[in-house]
Amino acid sequence: TVLSVAGAVAAAALEDKEETVRGAAVDVFRGGLVPRGDSETLALVISASASPLPAARQAALLALPFVSPKAHRFALSAIVARLHDSDWAVRHEAALTAGSIGDRMDDRMMQGLSRLEQDPEPYVRAAAKDALAALFKEDEA
């Protein structure tokens, strides 16, 4: 379908070396131009989250909440992997994404976020704390 093609093109653009192209790709997802839960697009975004380019991994994590249903097992695995990323900006975005679509019942996610509370980067520590708070707050609502 046309929407699947749009998702595939936007997912490919997440790995572009140009920041403006990656940003435009994230905007496609943020704008709802690709339906949440489209399995082909979700697979492509998850694949981009493992790109060799840190900025592409970060862009994929930015797009993930607009593509993935909450607590989707493949999305959770991608987020958990990025919680251990060597790049602090990617870890930061992974923590934010975990707070958005993560699952408190996923031990790997909770351990990764708890570990990030001790990260050397203050932005990563803050994002981890916010993510944990968001995941626990959902249970209270």
C-alpha cells in the first residue's frame, strides 16, 4: 500500500547521514502519516535502531513510539539494546523511548534503566529517572 511505501521510505531516511533528512523522516512518523503497528515499517525502524551511525540509532528511537504499539516485544528488545549503547545521546533517547512505550514487567528494561541512573552523563541519568517514574506511574493510573 501507499502507506507501507511511505513507511519504508521514511525508515530508510532515518539512516541518512544528513540530520535534516533524518529529522524529516521522524516528522513523517510523528505526523501519523504511517499507521502505528504497521509490521513492515516497525521492522525497518527497529533495524535502523542498530545502524552503525549513532545519529541514525537516535533517530530510529525518536520514531519508534510513533510506529510501535506499547510494549511490543521486538521494540522492547531494540530499546533494551540501545540502553547499553556506547553513545550517550543514544542511551538518552533509549531511556526516553522506554518511558514512552516500555513495559515495567520487562526485567531487562528495568535493569537497564536502573543501571542508567548511574550513567556518567547527567542527561542520561535524568532520562532514566523520568522513564522509571513514567513506567511506575502508569500502574497507579
